[in-house]
Amino acid sequence: MTKTEIRRMVAAAAAACEEKKAEQIRILELDPADSGFTDYFLICSGTNDRQNQAIATAIEERMERDFATRPNSMEGYRQGEWILLDYVDFVVHIFSEEKRDFYNIERLRKTATTLDLEQLKASLTKRVAAVRKKQAAKKAVAKKSPAKKSVVKKAIKKAAVKKVAAKKSGKATPAKSAKGKATKASTKTALKPKPRTAAKRQKPL
């Protein structure tokens, strides 16, 4: 999966958190040297266990609807104090305020880069626009090529029509005309009577 696709998924999950009124939404881009098991952490907080469960459900539904993917694993849903959804390329942490302050994941991941959600959305919009521009350019080139082929086809078809019309009108092509003249000449020569030689007179007996 490309980096752009992963970021799209993270942004969609963060948007689902916003819809369910999650608080203190943070996106951490992890340093590969520090964490080799995933690329991003999405961290947010809810005011109570039920809200945390609603946030987790909203994220799960959005991922399945938009990306046809489900979490590799989900932990802590029943208790609701700390729910973890593992999507392999990114992991979602939904905390109660008390548990978030206690574990303080942001402090533990000092080498991670904090991404602003609005900046992430803006960068994705630019990338999508660039991809669409490239696709449009490719389509334009593809459209031009068939146009050239159609011109050649039309020229061939036109020549064929002219040839058929010439046959119907009795006009032959220069090559065939020359060939026909040569044939007629040879026929005339063959039919021309040979010159008579003087016949020997027979002496009367």
C-alpha cells in the first residue's frame, strides 16, 4: 500500500472521530527506526466509555465502507477505557481522559512527527489533484492516437471506393490499360493472314 493510500485511510478514520465528537485528536507519524510494526498512530479521547465505543464503531464502519478493510485486531471494546484498533499500517487508540493521561503515548513517542488533520487533508487534496491531472493528460494522448489511425483508415477506404467505381465505369488503371493494349496487339498479330507465296504451276501432262 502506498503512503498516499495509508494517509487517506488515517484521514478518514480521524474524520470519523470528529463526527463522534472525539477530543484531542492527534496523528503521529512514527519514525521507522523507532517503530517497525506500523506507520501511524491515531489518538483521541472520549468523555465516557459509551462514547469511546461509538467512536470505535464509527471508525470500523468508515474503513469497511470506504476502503473495504477491517481491523486486524480490536482490543478493549467491552471496557471502553482504552480501545485499540490495529489496521497494520496505522493503529487507532481511543482513550478515556484518565487513561490517556496515565499512559501518555505522545510523550513516549518523542521521535514521532505530529501531523495536523487539516494539513493532512490539504496535502491529500493536492496529491489527488496531481494524480487526476496526469490521468487526464494520458487520456488526451490516448484520444489523439486513434484519431490518426482513423484518418489512415478513411484514406484506405476512399482509395478502395475509387477503385470499385473505376471498375464499374470501365476505366482501367494505367498498369492494366498498358497490359490490355499489349494483349490486343499480340491478338491482332496472331490473326493477321500470312502473305501468300507464288504457287508453282504444274506442267500439263
